[in-house]
Amino acid sequence: MTNRVVEKQKQVVDQTKKYFMPKWLLYLAIAPLILGIFFRFANLDTKVYWGDETITSLRISGYSFVNVERQSFEGKIIDLEDLNAYQYPNSEKNSIDTVTGLAAEEPQHPPLYFILARWWVQLFGDSVAVTRSVSAVISLFAFPCIYFLCLELFGSPIVGWVAIALIAVSPLHVLYAQEARSSILWIVTILLSSWTLLRAMRLKTPLNWGIYTATMTLGMYTIIASGLVAIAHGIYVIVNENFKLTKNVKAYLISLIGIIILFLPWVFAVLNNASAADETTSWSKQPVALIPLIRTWILNLSKAFIDFDYNFKQRDLLLYAAILAVILLETYAIYFLCRHTKKQTWLLILTLILTTALAWVIPDLTMGGIRSSIVRYFMPCYVGIQIAVAYLLTTQMLSESTKTWQRKLWQLVTIVILSGSILSCAIASPSIAWWNKYNDYDLIEAAKIIDRTQRPLIVWGNNLFPPFHLARYLEPKTKLRSLDANINELSNDCDRFSDIFILSSRTVKTFLEQNPDYKIEQAYKWQHSIDPVFMAETRLWKLTKTG
């Protein structure tokens, strides 16, 4: 038998292996998939419904900040029922009100997710579990999307199955699948648009390029940062075509024009209300030292595979070692991908990762800010990293070019990675709060202090957002009021209520200066290091009369 025949037979065997999955590996993929689905729907109603989620509910209801201010924030005392009315759909408002409210007050948030959530809540009810379940259901679409994307990238369903297993129990995916925000829908659109791009480039038909245009437009109407994904796709197409004006480059440019035209209505909304967008995102521009920022990047990189809600004040060497091990694995996976696959494969992953990372890191390094510390801004990076790791693990576990002990070692690495992810999800699942709740991490404990009093009144100033998040956990006996315009009425309130709780000490500064017989004392304080950059803090103040 000639060498040519032997080589040909070897190629046939290798090709066959790409399409037949060992049973043990199939079981290894299916078990995490089942667990991942369970974790997505478990305890949806027990976790803290935090500030951003209450804003989602406000948008679902069709009301806007202006509506609430005009109707309830005039300094009058209101019941919890009055405030909570703005958290649920009603016959007075419709989907158009949802869109117009976002366009006027939060144009940085396109309306697709909020419209889907509104329709979902109208169909199935407005409980916390139902409101969050729309994200949980949407997250399931990531499984077929990443499978078909891996099939286009590697021509191997086995890599697709391993990728499904990794994202099924990824603590990052599960965490955002249980939150009533648009991050999980963005993940799905990233995977979907990347898959349809590769398919369009391969088939080169107007229909498939039209499908890509549609999926990329869905991404734009989910998160404006999808523009970074479109840019990554553009770089990929142009570089892959060797900077020549080929049929694929022309088709991409036509698709890009179509995406821009379809997204123009929201572009106008952003331009017309740029000041509102700037005001509601100003918190991300606060300056921070470089070292804490770098430490946060390191911590966040590991959250795709392990997440134990780490308090950075602690000094757990084992956890530090686990974080470092995950980052080394991710780094090697990207190197391995670039070293062992064709340019048209590794280039897409690399452009998704680098385009997104540089877009957030460079502004923070040059102008200051904490944008690059926000996990949800980096979803394209996480998706790319997880696909690279899936390819590495699959190749090393099954390759006959490596020794048996090496294959066994990589099988063990795969089991350890999946076990770490499953353990992370198992710990987070029964918890009422996790790091993604930020300042509302300990919200329920603050509510318990208020509920222990007889006739409590909660006061907030117009410099704060209404306490929708806190109101959900208070007993009906609690009353509320916005007081900046009627600060002197606090003296009357002290006679009418057993306890007055202040959500901001600045709210009563003027009152205390004019009324020395009163003082405020801290009723509750909680701090938690979400990461080296962000210190989550909950403070509740109490107004008392000294004389």
C-alpha cells in the first residue's frame, strides 16, 4: 500500500471522527445541558428584584420617569400600592408608550427586549418569576445558535456539543438568564448574527445575506453595543477576503447599509436625546486607579467558567489559584485556536474579542472611567473565549496525534471546568442576591428593619430614583414621599409616623440646619466588594427628634 493511499485513508478516518461523537462525550455534554436548563428556571422568584429590573418593569408598564414624577412625586404621602402601580402593565399604556419612554429617557437602551418582555408579561402574568422567565426562555436559543456557529467554524458537531455544555452551566450565562434585562438576548443575537454571517459568506446568496442583515438588526435593537459586533464582522470579512472588493465584501457592505437604514429611527432617538443618555450613564465615567481596574479585568475574565461571588477583601489563595488557572486556560485556548485552525476560523473569534475589549478598555485608559469593569459590556468577548475553549478541549480530548495520557489529562481538565461551573451555579442558585445586584445586594435586610416598625415613612429626594426595588419587600403599612420640595414638612411627619427612614442623608441636610432639635442616625449599612473597582453599599438613615 502506497503512502498516498495510507494518507488518504487517514484523512477519511479524521473526517469521519468530526461527525461521530463518542457516547461518553455525548453524555458529558447532555448532563450539563440538563443541569443548565434547571439552573435557569430554579428560584426565579426568590432573588432580589434590583433597581435595573424595576426600571425594566417601569418600561414594561408603559410609564416613564416623567409620568411618575408628575403623578406621584409632588411631595404628597403615597401608599405602596400607588408606587407599585407603575411596575405592571395596564390598559392605559401600550407598547408604543414603552418605546417612546425609552427613546426619550434611556435611548441607550433599544426597545426590542422590553417589547418582548411586555408581551410576555401580558400573556402569562406580572409576577417576578414570569417577568424573569422571558430571559430564561430566550437563553435557551443560545444552545442551537452556538452549535450551528461551531459547525460553520470547525465543520464539527462535536465542538458544538462541547460548546453547548460549557455555556449551559456557565455561571455568567445562567446569571443573566435569570435577570429581567436585555443582556441574555444580546448573547443570542451575537451568536445568531455570527452564524448567519458565516453561512452567507459560504453560500453567497442574496437570501442568506438578507437573513444576516435581519439578525444583525435584531442585535442593534437589543443593545447599541451590537455596533461593535457589526464592526468585528466587517473587519473579519475584509481581512478574510484579503482586502479585495470581492463578492462577499460587496454583499457585506450592502448588508451594512441595510442595517444602518433599518436602525436609523433609533439613531435619531439617540441623537435627539443624547443628554438623557449621557446623564443615565454618567456613573460609568467615574475615575478609578489603574491597578484596581486591571485586577477587575482579571477577576471578570474567570466568570465565564467559575463565579463564587468573591469578596475581594478576602485573601483566599485557593480561589486566586482557580482564577489564574482559568485565565491561563482561556489564553492558551486562543493561542491554540490561532495556531491550529485556518484564518477564516480564528479570525472571527479574535475580531469579536479584540473589537469589543479595545472599545471599552481604551476610553478608560485615556479618559478615565469604569466602563471596562462592567461584565455585561463584554458579552462578545465571553462568547469568543468559550468557543475557543470548546475547540481546545474537544481537539485535545479526541486527537490521536497526542498520547493516551495527554488525552486523559484533557478529559480531566474538561470535567474540572464543567464541575467548577456547576458548583458555581449550585451555590448561586439558592442565594437571594449575587454580585450583579450591586447596591441592592442586601436590599431585603434593609426592608426587614423598616417592617419591624409600627407606622414607617420612607423619604427620598428628587436626586434619587423612586424606591421601586425597596417597595416590593415592604409591608402595606409603609408610606412613602418625595420631600425635596417640602422639606419643612418633616417636622409634621415626625408626629404622624412612628419612624421616618431616609434613603439619602443629603435629602434632609437643609431641614437639619433649620431644625437643630432633629438629627439623623444610621439605621443600616452594608458594604460588599463586588470587585476591586466597585464597592456596593446600602445605607438607610433614620430621622429622630432630640428635644
